[in-house]
Amino acid sequence: MSRKLPRLAQGEIELFEVLWQTGGASLAKVHQTLERKVGYTTVQTRLNRLVEKKLVRRSRERPARYEAAVSRDAVIATDLGLLSSRVSEGRVVPLVAHLIQDRDLEPDEIEELKQLIRQAEERNRNR
């Protein structure tokens, strides 16, 4: 999906987590799978709102099956973009610095970060 996503509420993200994990599910299955207890009609209302926003697809079969129409990566990119705009004027370095200074990283995570930096350098050279 190439259009800009709206910011999702925590409850909506929880629904997406179920849809991404299951690859799609009925309302009853989504409700049953949620880790915290939420009312059945609340889940139904949230799913229907996501369908109206074209972020979730609903099948015509009965019972209807709901599928995420956006990827986890798209949601992460939107949330991180909003966060970086709010807390660091759109700059990436303060966010990354805070994240890596506050915790111990596994060697494979450090290597992955190095690879991401190499890829960013390559993109800059090709501009």
C-alpha cells in the first residue's frame, strides 16, 4: 500500500497482530485470539472501522474473514516516522543512539545495524 497510513491506536495494532499472525481470521477467531479481554462487539466495531479505512479487507463469505490490507513494515514505518518527527525533529540518530545506549545488543543485532549503515552509505553514493 503506497498511501500514507493513519496513526493506529494500540487496540487497532493488537487486531493487526492477530491478522498478521493468522493470515486472516473470522471475527470470532480474532476475538478469541486477542491476549487481553476485549468485548466481542468492540472487536467487531474496530474491525469494521479498519475495513472502512481500507486497512483491513472483509470477505463476503459467512462468517466473514478479515485480512490485513497493510503490512507490519508499513505500520512500523508510519509509527516510527511520527515518533521521529515528534521527539527528534525527524532525525534518526537521536532515536538510534537512545535505543543502542540503553540496552545490550546481541552480536547479530550489531552486525545488522552495520549492514544497514553500509546500505545507507551506498544509497547516498548513488544519488
